[in-house]
Amino acid sequence: MLLNGLMQPQAPVRRPGKVIPRSKAAGKLLTARIHKEQLNRKGGCVKPANDQDGPDGADEWVSEPDSPALTLRDKLPRMSFMFGILLLAIVLAPAAGIAAGKDLIHNFKKVRLTQEFWAEGANFGDFNHDGKMDVVAGPFWYEGPDFKKRHEFYPANTTFKRKKSDGTEETLPGYEGALGVENVYSENFLAFTYDFNGDGWADIMVYGFPGKEASWYENPKGREGHWQRHVVFDVLDNESPAFVDVIGEGKPQILCCSGGYIGYATADWKNPGAPWKFHAISPKGDYQRFTHGLGSSRKAGGGSSRHRWRMIRCGENTRSRLEKGARKWRYMT
């Protein structure tokens, strides 16, 4: 009933040798236009030689002898049906989206890697080339997909003492943190994965305690033992420095604070193990190791991926912007 009740055709107004189609919809007199291309394919009507419009601006078509004229009565039922299908699709689309959304809900299973406290952050990558994602947290990486076997890629020598209920002490591996009575932080705040030397194996970048160095560890390609460490930045301030392509070169940079400035450090990708160069993009301020908050974003403009601006926010009310075409930063407060 919905489809058939949308539009009821009326008989066209006929004149000698002409068909002027009309219809009423929603109480208004509408003029139906018939495209010349469609009519010629049907072979039923031809446009008059003078190409004049009929009353109300409608195209007038002359019926050829012995050929069926294409009238509004022929067209409207089909148009009404198609319009009804479109309206029904629009009405049902939100419900279909909701149903699809329900189907896409996934449950996550919590997997505890360890009861020890080694790091503030973690990351993932395929470190052993078995096609399965592994997890890195602190000085260990854990083999996926069950994450039960772990490998030490830099020395895990830290321990702390904790008193037991009977008054005796026990020595536990890792940092104290919430496992003891002192709120002690780890020396591993953030970890990122990237193939720094281009050998096809995922390496690991570690940001240490705020104000200390950043280092990446070179994947030994399946060999056991500690990975070679490359210290690439000596003073990494801010509690949440990022590892992101700020300048659009297709490779990541270290986005951070250092020496009182907001900026980023770039690698010499011909020698990524050498110290990275810091580029300050703000006036000197009171940015320090425990400054909170740091992030970046980009927006397309100018019709090309080469013309983008980058916004970097640090702290509460400061931000810097890079206009990529000119490689100039404009500082705004």
C-alpha cells in the first residue's frame, strides 16, 4: 500500500496530434518532462520541428502515425514504484545500520602478561616474523597469540623489597608501583615499534622516564639475547611525547618538549642509529619533563596531500602550527 499510494497517475491532457503529460501530486499541478533520448529509443514520439514548449513550459511531443505514443500513463506507475523503493530504503537505512552495528560488536578477552610492574605503556608488532602479533611491555616482548612465552631484549635488573604480613621481607622483580607502599614509577614510559634500519624486522623505540633519553633497540632477526641499543635523543621532556610524522616526510619523528621548547626530533635515515636532530617550533617557555598533554593533528587543504597544516598542542593553552608548503611554524596562544 505504501508503494502504490505514493502517486496515482491521471490521464494526460490530449490535443490533436500531441500528448501533453500532466500529473497531480500533493495537491499541486506538476508538468512531467519526457527526455528526448528515452523517446527516440522507444521509437514512439518525435520532437516537433519548431522545438516549442507547450503550456506551463512542458515539452510537447507529436505522436508518429502507427506507433505507440509514450504517455504519462505509461511512465507514472513505474516512476511511482521506483520512488517508493527509494523512500522505503531511506526509511529502513537507520534500522539496518543499527542492526549492522550490533553485529560488529566484539568482545575482548583480558590477558595478563605478568604480575610484575615494568612499564607505563606497551605496544605490539611481529618481532619473530611468524605472522602473528606480539606484545612489548618493559624489557620483554611476549609471543602471540597466547603471550605466554616472553623474551628479554634489554636487561631486566630492577628489583624492590616488600614486607610480608609476617614481618619478613621478600625481593620482587620490577618496580614497586602499586605492588608496594611507595608510588614508584618505571624507567620505561612509552614504547613504539618501527623498522628503523629498513631490514624488514620490527624494532622497538623506548621513551624512558621524562627528562631522560629515548632509545631504539635493533631486532636481531630471530637470535636470542639482548638487542643492540641506539640512544638517539638525550633529553626527552613531557609525560606523553608522541612518535608521529609531524612534517609529512612519510617517516615518524619524536614529538616532545626539550630544553623549554616544543619541537620534534628527526632522524638521518641513512644512519638512524645516530643522534636525532631537535627542531624547536615554539618560543622558549616553561615546558619541562612533567608537562602534561601533547598531541598533533592535520587537515587537508589546497586540493593536494602536499598542502596540509599540522596543529600541535602542548599544555593547556598553547599550540603551534606548521604550514607544510613553506615549512614555517606559526605560534599561537
